[in-house]
Amino acid sequence: MSQNNATKMVPLPTDVIIPERDLGKQPVLDIRNLGIDFGGLTAVDGFTLTVGKTEIAGLIGPNGAGKTTIFNLLTNVYQPTRGSILLQGIDTKGMTTAQVNRMGIARTFQNIRLFGGMSVIDNVKVGLHNSIKCSALSSILHTPHYYKTEKAARARCLELLDFMGMADMAQYQAGSLPYGAQRRLEIVRALATKPAIILLDEPAAGMNPSETAELMDHIRRIRDEFEIAVMLIEHDMNLVMGVCEGIAVLNYGKIIAKGTPEQICNNPAVIEAYLGKKGAADHASEG
Amino acid sequence: MRLWKSKTSRQNIITLAAVIIVFSAVFFMNQGGMLSSSLSGQLVPICVYIIMALSLNLTVGILGELSLGHAGFMSIGAFSGVLAVTSLGQAIGNPLLLMIAAILIGGVLAAIFGFLIGIPVLRLRGDYLAIVTLAFGEIIKNVLNCLYVTIDPDGLHAAMFSGAKLPGKFIINGPQGATVPEKLSNFGIGFVLVIIVMLIIMNFVHSKEGRAIKAIRDNPIAAESVGLNITSYKMKAFVISAAMAGMAGVLFAMNYSAIEAKKFNFNTSISVLVMVVLGGMGSLRGSIVAAIVLTILPELLRGFDDYRMLIYAIVLILVMILNSNQRFLQFKITLKKKITAMFRKKEAAKK
Ligand SMILES: Nc1ncnc2c1ncn2[C@@H]1O[C@H](COP(=O)(O)OP(=O)(O)OP(=O)(O)O)[C@@H](O)[C@H]1O
Ligand SMILES: [Mg+2]
């Protein structure tokens, strides 16, 4: 059905595009034909994507295209109407959001969701929660084991904060940080959960150009030093084209193009989705 | 950017020290007969209500869920404590050991009820816990009101209607309540129990469990996204809270010769809630002070008994209005700053 009326669609590449270094390794995410309906509205349909083990993948598209909805599907905040998600080879169907996180997906939010009343370092410690091995009884009695695990957790948190250049902010209240720092703290908190892939929903929103440049550097370092995959939603094309190795373009819930940054830049369907038919024609005549 | 107030752990130690000092002083004054008999009779109830307020603070202030039936857990502790003391009295000769056993049994039973209520309710988001605990408090009260339990050498016998011919001596006799075999509570036991409860709550809040619970209160969606099982942490806090209310119930019951189910009614639940709200949500120190004041005050103002709940209601509404008023909060902050500045100046002047 969806094949027939997709007159504007460019043919999807049948081969999976992941970076060469990840070929032969199990992809971190294998999303097949994912779709969800909200009542009558089909928010996402036929979403198929493979993300390599250490790939930086981009998800772009106009407002309301369904990008955040895909993140919510990947983290089981929504249950898909169709399709399946394989996370490191395991189907996540029926898992809770918390279980999916423990299986390896961490995320940040488009509208920042920090634990605003808590300190910066405590926000990160919450991210570290499941790797702090201390029983409830040990916690209540404040046994020596409790002090040992807390000390180790604190050291690890400072290390992670330092990675994003935030170690000096550890004792501030999370909700009182400047916007850019709050976005970075969300990333640190997500990294603390030891994910296999981190999903960033518009990480550069509200950042100034120099902060954005720094963020690009951080994203590459996350991939290199943690050896994990990154999938990001972003409207800032400089960032997307600058760091992403593979990009999927979404419009009205459907993938209209997949490819490398160069392929996406020159794809007429993408230009049309962003600029409209007339805009695309002007763009072509200019080019 | 605001520095995070990391004073809380220091504040807690100060609170603990203050409680120990004040309680010790009161303890020795009481031993020396320096307290009026009315005040000395209030000492155990004060400990009971401090524990109740601290326990409810864990649910309301720290977990961020509303419980309107906390007296229900208290009554479970009270009645099971009486049963335990009566049936174990022979086996355990030492009154202190008997009391400890009763407190543990009362706490465990209340915790079990907390768990059973939590299973369906804590999965839901919203004010369902308030509604269900409200109903729970009333149901428990009415069930205990028509419960008859007797004891004879064969053991305990129970029935749920008044005409039942039960062998042996009544322990719980329907609306007339339970007969307490001996007065096991005293200020010393209450004192130690208050300290233990304070320590448990403080340590719990300052551990990974406490952080998880505060994170869930601040932003449940983000908490789930970092792998926290929301229901299980809500459950932990609620069950601990219920267990403490149960222990307070045992302490309360063992202070009298008889207790009736209707003592643990909605008014009692609301009184404890008023203590928590007045003392400040999440503030242990506040809960303790409010519990002491609100336990002593009604005794001093006997004449106002009819109006007490009315006054409580008005105070609750006022506190809620004021605490949601930005201008008042701002005023509080500036006032605090001015006062600390004044003290600083004085100290500087001294130097
Ligand atoms: N829970 C929901 N119930 C109903 N409709 C929803 C729900 N969540 C999302 N939608 C709809 O799905 C569509 C896609 O929304 P989504 O938030 O995924 O867009 P987006 O691509 O992230 O946009 P933006 O760039 O503005 O963030 C929108 O039309 C939105 O109204
Ligand atoms: Mg979005």
C-alpha cells in the first residue's frame, strides 16, 4: 500500500549504510518497518534503519515529522503499532523504558528533563544508580561498604562531568544552570547509565555557535572514547552535516531519504521537504 | 547559577544532636519528678506523633505522594501489638524484650498492608494513593470495630460479629476496643524509637535509594529513562513509611490500658498531615517541632477542642496558599537574607 502512493519517494537503497569499521559487527540498532498511529493520525510509518556499533547517525526532518516520536518508540515510551526494534540483536518488545535503558539505550530530551531540585553531581549519580552495588539495608545502616560505593560513585561522576567540561559545576543546583550546561548535563547523565547507544534530541537547541562547535567535538569524543553509537535529531544543519556519518530524513512520518551527508545535501526530495516545491525549484535554478 | 544547598546533611546531624540533648534533659527532669503530671503524661504521645509525622513526611514530603490514611497503619500496629503482647506475654518474661517484639510485629504487619495497597496503586500516576489510603483508613477502622478476639490456653479465637460465643478472655472486644495487658511504653523506649526512625530516614534519603526517590519526584519520565523502576522505589519508601506508622501505633497502644479503633480515624490522619505540612514538606526538623507543638497545644487549649479540626483546616489552606505564592516565597528569602546579614554585622562589630 505505502509503496503505491509514494510517488515522490526516491528509491531507498536496499543495502544497509553503516560505516566501514562497523561492517561485520552486530549493529546496535536494527529497526524494521516501525510505525505508530495516534488515533487516526499515522505519526510514523515504515521506518527502517540500521545503526552501526560506533556510528554517528542523524535523524532530520521538518517540524512535526515524527522524529521525537521515533525516540519515544525506541525507548518504549510508546508501544509501536507495527514493526520491531532489535537492540544488539534482542527484540525490545514489551520491555519497560527502564529495562530498555538497562539494555543499552540512553537518551536526552528535546524539552530538557533534569532533576532540577537536585545538585549537578546528584543528577549524574542517579544516572549511575544501577551500577552502584549497595543493598538497601547497607544504605540504611551506612555500612563501610556504603561509604566505599558512594566514594567510587562520586569519583566516577566527577570524571564524567569533567569529560563534558562541567566538573566545576558539580555542586550547583541543576535547574539553575544556563541552558547549554543543562543540555550537556543531560548528556552526562545519559552516559552514566553505560549505554550502547545514546539518543540526543536536538542537543544544540538554544546553544550559541561556539557552544555548538564544542558540542560537535564532544559528540565525536563520546563515540571515540566510550566506543558507542550516537543517534541525534537536530535542526542545525552545520552540526548534522559536520558529525553524522549516515543521515535519515523524515517527512510526515516516513523516511524520504537515507545516505551520507553529501547524498542528503543534493537529494531533491529532501530539498523539497524543507523548502517546499517552489523553494526547491528556485534552489535548483540558483544551483 | 545557584549553589546547591548541601547543608542538609549537616542540618540533619544538628537536628539529631538537638533531639538527643532536649530528650535527655526532659528524660532526667521526668525521672527527677520535675515535670507537671500532664506534661509527663504527654511524653509518649509526643514520641508517637513525632514518629508518625516523620513517617508521613517520607511519603508526602520526600516521595511526593499523598497518604490520607496514615492512622490506618497506626491502628494495625496498635492492635497487632496488643495481640502480640497478650499472646507472647507468657513466653517472653522480660517487658523490654516483649515490647521490642511487639514493635517489630506491629511494624511488619503495617508494612505488609502498605505493600498490598501499593501493588495496585503505586503503578498509577496521579492522586490515586490519596483516595485509596483514605478508604483504607476508614475500612480498617470499621473492620477493627467489629472484630472480636479472645485468648485461652488453646490460643487465639476470632470472630467478626458480636453474638459469637468465643472461649476464653477477650483481648479485642468490638467497639469497646482492645485491652492492653500491661503498660509497656515509657518515654525511654519512645526516645530510642524516635532516634532510630530519624536515623533510618536520614540514611535512607542520603543513599542511592533516596536519590532515586527524589529523582522520581522531580521528573518521573527522566527517572525511567535512566533505568529506574519507578514503582519499586515508590514501594520501598511507602512500605518503610507504613512500617514506621505501625511501630508508632504499638508505642501508642502500650501507653494505655485500653484502645479503641475509632481513635485512629480520619481526624488523626489529618492531624499528622497538618504536622508535616506545617513543619515543611521534606523537612525532618520541621516535622519534629510541629509534632511536639501540635501534640501539646490541644491539651493546653482544652476549651477549643470543638474548633480544633476547623482551625487545622484553615491553617492547612493558608499554608498551601502562602507556599504557592511567589511573592510570599520571595519575601521569605529576602527576610532570611536580612536576618543573616544582621547577625553577620553584629559578629563583625564584636570583632
Ligand atoms: N502522544 C501523542 N499523541 C498524539 N499525537 C502525537 C503524540 N506525540 C506526537 N504526536 C504527533 O506526532 C507528530 C510528530 O511529532 P514529533 O514530536 O515526533 O515531531 P518532531 O519531528 O519531533 O518535531 P519537532 O522538530 O517540532 O520536534 C506530530 O503531529 C504530533 O502532534
Ligand atoms: Mg521533536
